[in-house]
Amino acid sequence: MEISAHIRNHANGHEVRVATAGNIQRVEVAAKTHGPGSSVNGGELLMAALATCYCNDLYREAARLGIEISGCEVVATAHFNGIGAGAESVSYRARVDSTAAPEQIEHLLAQTDRLAEVHNTLRSGCAVERVAW
């Protein structure tokens, strides 16, 4: 399955489209109010991707494990220490709203951590390459 993002920035705005297996969606991200570019930086979007992945996967794994959850909250944080420097640390925390036993919730959190694709991509050190337009 191919997942992609397309950004088009110009004097009149900032457009973001994402796609999974050809299903294209627009994502609202404003242009900077002063100067070119996006009002949201890549590190923020990376943390949003990490939190979103874990959130969605919590629901997937809860259904698979037969655990009812009525909501969740995920906070992802990274520390960047300079231009061109990769994140030195990435962490996240999650909370689940459920009437399930604490042991079941802990199992769900651990299982989701093991299977979350964005997390595993970062952990694996996936290669990134620039290709010709």
C-alpha cells in the first residue's frame, strides 16, 4: 500500500493532500501569515503522524482484542537541537477511556506500541532518498 503527501505552496496559499492507496484527502494547514511556507513545521507534523498512528491503531487493536474503548488521548514529543539535526529523542504517552481492567488496558497499550507502523518506521531508521521530479 502506498501512502503519500503532496504539498503545494505559492503566494496565494498552502495546499496539502494526502493519499493512501489512491484515496486522496485534503488536510487543512494554513500558510504562514508572514513569508512563504507552512504555518506548521515538519517536526510538528511528524509528532502529529506519530500520535495519529497510535490513536488509530489503539482502536484497531482494541477491536481485535475485544476491548471496548470510548476514547483515547495521545501526546507525542520530540527534541530537535538545530538546523539539519534529526530528533535526539522522541517519546509519547497515551491514555485510554475504557471500563476494561487496568491489566487489559496495559496489554492494549503495549500491543499497540509493538504494532504501530509510524513508530516502527522511526525505530527501524528507514532510508529516505530524494528522487528526480
